[in-house]
Amino acid sequence: MGFFSKKDIMNDQSAEKTVNQSVVKEERMGETKTVYNASGGEVFWKNFLAGFGRALGSVFVYLLFLGLIVYLFTNYLFPQIKPWLDQYAKAIEVLTQQKGGQSGNQQELQQMMEKLYR
């Protein structure tokens, strides 16, 4: 008869098995998954999230760019071209009045056309 009983030996073996399992888990936690050892769902999910993040970033940058363009147009460019737009609108109004059979001032029309083409 030995110093250790059969029960003690079995407990030691199960404890050793548990320790080995925890060591294997720790080793697996440290290794990174590649395309070859990852499941299809994991690959799909990671790529889906990456694509979705890229799309949201693109939309955000596009909206910033569009906002900048609108801001610059309304504050700097539109006040510069507003007088020309008013002249075009007035010239179109005069032309439509003449076309409709109403008598328009020919001299006023000629002056408008000269201003537009300067």
C-alpha cells in the first residue's frame, strides 16, 4: 500500500486536467484569428461592420463638404451674382410681356440686353 490513496490520485489527475485546460484557453486567447481559423459568421460580421463604418464616415465627410459649399455660396458668391440675376429676371419679364402681345418699351429692352452682354 502506498502513501496516497486511489482517491487522491484521481483528484490530482482531474486537477491536472483542469490546469491543462486553463493553460490551453490562455494560449488561445493570446493568438489572433485569421481567415483560415475563423468561422464564416465572424468574417462576415467583421467585414460588415468595417464597411458600415466606412460608409458612415463617407456620408459624414460628404455632408461636411456640402455644408461648406452651401455656406460659401450663400455668404460670398450669391451676394456677388445677385445683381446679375436680378437683371436677367427683369429682361425675361420684359421679353415675356412683349411676346404676350403687350407693348413693351423697345429702348428699355435694348438697354437691358446691352447690360447683360457687357
